[in-house]
Amino acid sequence: MSYDRVRAVDEDVADALTGERERQNDTLAMIASENHVSEAVLEAQGSELTNKYAEGYPGERYYGGCEYADDVEELAIERAKELWGAEHVNVQPHSGSSANMGVYFSVLEPGDKILSLDLTHGGHLSHGHSVNFAGKLYDVTHYEVDPETGRLDYEALARQAEEVEPDMIVSGFSAYPRTVDWEAIQEAADAVGAYHMADIAHITGLVAAGEHPSPVGVADFVTGSTHKTIRAGRGGIIMCDEEHADAVDTAVFPGAQGGPLMHNVAGKAVGFGEALDPEFKEYAAQVVTNAEVLGETLEEHGFSLVSGGTDTHLVLADLRESHPDVTGGEAEEALEEVGIVLNGNTVPGETRSAFNPSGIRAGTPALTTRGFEEAEMREVGDLIARVIDNLGDEEVYAEVAADVQELCDDHPLYE
Ligand SMILES: *Cc1c(COP(=O)(O)O)cnc(C)c1O
């Protein structure tokens, strides 16, 4: 995209937009929740549908002129049903957090009890952190991963559910590298008569491709973001059985939102269509292989991985043993200097703080999109280790930055 038309009216914004495109081209995006959508998705998101009010749902809108908005939303819904096998799909949530809000509003009352994973153990703000609407509206208790194994302890969760008697158990995570046993969590919920919402924001694409077991048909509600491992542009999605369809739709609109972002719904339709192509399965499998290779490489360099490895698209390295003097924040900053963009992250049993955590989280979805395979991932792992082993050494940084640039040049992204 040239942004010529933006430039003609607004140089400043055009500079920022081209700057961002170049930044994405010339750096390695390893933030586990990020990806690069296709030019087709970008074009759909930039369409005239941004002008259209389409409050309501296909066939029952509160405005005229919705025939093409209906087409786009129906395509997005049908494709999502095919990808994830859900009975009912709502593609209107503006984001993953809004999708969670839609589910809470559909069956919970303010003051109801939610049991969710602690943020520092891999949970998400919208699962009821005290600064988030969910933490303010609901009575939230957190479960944790096992401090020894870094993995979910389903028996402990079931015991805690007996004690807390929550109205809803929330599963699905932001920094959990292992396969989740949705059935075990559903059993814990059923045993205490709680709803179960599985938030697959990070792993939507892995679930669609069969690279991670699906909670659809197991959990009462499944929510997700549409811009992470599924490359359908920024937004959210809710899936549930027919039983909860009306409650969810009403909770999203008019409960939580006004007009849907139809241009983003168009992006979802295009991105979901792309994910139905058999090539997407290969992509998702490569995402997981790449994370495994990255994890093994970091371990060879002495890094310690939370849970000892990964089954998914991300690795979480706890720096406290391998690099006791380096915080996750310092590692993040140093890596950004050389063009490797990831984030410092809290680790289970965090002894520092959320602002200055002890770990780093690295994901492979975006690098896999630009064609990275095992050999490139090994190189990336070597480069990450080199920077963290030589913190502050500008000579090393310059060498690594040159290698990063070469990797980027060999795997071009946007023209
Ligand atoms: C990313 C994420 C979300 C939603 O994020 P948005 O930025 O609102 O799309 C929700 N839950 C989990 C577990 C996430 O990782």
C-alpha cells in the first residue's frame, strides 16, 4: 500500500504509516499475540464499509442499505462455523476483550463470581484483573499454575471451584505454552454448576487447524481475538451452542456495543476464508514446530523455559536462573535495539513486578507468516541468546542487528 492518498492530504500521518510498514518489514515480530495479515485483509479493512451503520444482525438491522453488510457478516459467520465447528457465531465484538464482555453480560449479573487464572500466571486483564471492568463488576478469584511444573493443575482447580462456588470458570490464556485440557476444566465447572468460558484468543488459528484440541462443543462459551494466530484482522469473536445464541447476541448488541465495525467484519470474512485453504493447516503446524525449535535453541543456550518447553506458538523463558542480573524488561529493550520485538513477561512465582518482570515471552506466528522455518528459528534463538548474554555490548548489538536485517530482507513482507 502506497498511502499516496493519505500523503496528499496529511504528510504527518503518511510518515507514521509508512514508518510502521517499514518497521514491520525490517524487524522480527515475536510478540506472541501479533501476526501479519494479508494485503487482501488490509484492503477489506480499508473498505467503504467503514461508513456503514449496521446495528442489529443480518436480516434484522435497524438501518436501511445493509444488503452488502449482511453479505459480509453472513460470509464471516459461515466461514467461522466451518473453521471451528460452532453452532452459533457472533463476529461483531470489536476485540477479544469485548467478546469476553459479551459473554459475561449474557449470563452473569454484577457481583457474580468468576474463577480465572492469575494474570502473572498467564491470564488476561479481561478475565477479571482489578484494573479491568471485569474485576470491578464481578467477584473474582484466581487460580494459579503449579509452581513446580508451570502447568495447570486441574485437580487443584476443581478443589478451588468447590470452595469458591463460582458462577463462571474462565480458561484460555495469554502466556501458557502448553496444551489445555478443556474437558477437565468443563468437568470442574459442571461439578459446581458454573459456566465455562474458554478464551482461545491466542490459539484461534491453532485450534482451527487442529494443532490444539478445540474447546468448541466442550465449553459453554468460546471467545477469541481474530488478529493473533488467525490472520483475520483486529477484532473478536464469540462461539456457543444454539442454547445461548440469543443471550450472546443481545449482550453484544445492544448490551455492550453500538454499530459493528463492518470493515473489520469484512476483514474477518476474508481472513477466515484464507484460513479455510488447506495451506493454513501447514502454516499452523509450522508455527508450532518453529516454537519448539526456538525453545530447544534457547535451552541449548542455558535458558530455562516455564513448563520446560512448548506445545503451542510461544515460549516463556524465566531469566532468573540463567541470567539472574537481567530482567525481562531489560532483555526486551536490548532486543528491540537489534530489531527483535518481543515482550518482557511475568512468570509463575514472579518475584519482581508486572512492569519489570523476570521473563520474556516469544511467539512464532508472525515469523512463520513471513516464511521462517526451522533453520531461521534456530538462528533467531541464537541471536536472542547472544544479545542477552552480552547485554550492553554495542558491538554485539551491531552484528546481531545486521543479521536481523538480512533475515528480514530474505523474507519480505509488505511492498
Ligand atoms: C489477547 C487476549 C484477549 C483479547 O485481547 P484484545 O486486545 O481485546 O483483542 C483476550 N484474552 C486473552 C487470553 C488474550 O490473550
